[in-house]
Amino acid sequence: TYIAPWYEPVLTVRDDVFNRRYFMKILRLHMTGSEKDKFAVTMRVIEKIQEAALIEQEAVKRKINVSDEEVNREIRRRVLEAGKGEGNFKDLYANLLRGMRLSKKTYAHLVKQDLYKIKLLNSFKKEIPDQAEEVHLYAIVAGGEGKMEELRRRLRRGEDFQKLAREESINLVSSKKGGELGWFPKKVD
């Protein structure tokens, strides 16, 4: 088995590079020891790291900020909630970090990513209009220009769209539903 040194990249998300050391810290958080499919857990962790990085990058791009004060307040809330109010914050925090095998810096970064996600989702909610026209979209996904022309000719001759979609579409999900893709906001490209 080849084990990469700690500094070896495991994942690159745009300009952010996540090395093996970081990956192992996050993987430890998600491994309970009872997993039968460790590969699936590993892939989920990689996806979680990627998702968190993309969210943080988009939030920064949109000039959404998370202050150190917000991070500290959220850490305090989480620690006291996890400790059920028993003991002082400093001891509870040290125990939490020891149990998670994380440094204060890494834990603070994970909390900051969560706050970015909350703020970004709230930003998206503000962009959603109160009302929007929708279209019920049906499509036949074909494997090439020639096949598409053949399907257009058959449709012009009056063949049933849904029947053609079931028989000819290469998109397995929509073909089973007669080409139905669902409802989409009008003017979606």
C-alpha cells in the first residue's frame, strides 16, 4: 500500500489544495469504526470537503464575510450545548477538541465554513422572486445530430412525443417518464 506523505494533495478545488493531513482529520470525524464500506465513507468525505470549499469560495466571491467574533460566538454555543452546560467553557472546549483530535484552528475553520454556508443560503433566499412563471419541460436526449434530425422528422409526421422519448431517449431517467424533465422557471437556458 502506498501512503502519501502528509503534504501530498488529495483534492484541489479551484485554488484551494487539501493535503492528506487535512483529509485525515476530516475523515476521522466521519469514521465511526462500524462502517462496512470504508471506500464509500472516504468518497463522501472528499465530497464534503469539496462542497465546503466551493461554498466558502462562492461566499467570498459574493463578499459575504464571517468575522472571528461570529466564529467564536458559534464555537461557544456549540461547546456549551455539547457539554450540556456542565463545567466551564475552557475545559469543555479542550475536551471537545481532544475528543475530535482537532486543533483550535482547524475546528474554527470548520465552524467558519458552516457559517459561510448559512449566510450563502440566506443570500440565495433573498434572490428568489416571490412569483415566477414556470414551464413543464419534456425532452428527448439523442446521441447525435443525425439521430436528432430523424426524431424531428418523426415528430413532424405526428408520432407521439412521449412514446418516442421512451423508445429513443438516451437519458434513462426522463425516458422512463416519456421525456418529462419536470417544472422549471421560465427562461431557464
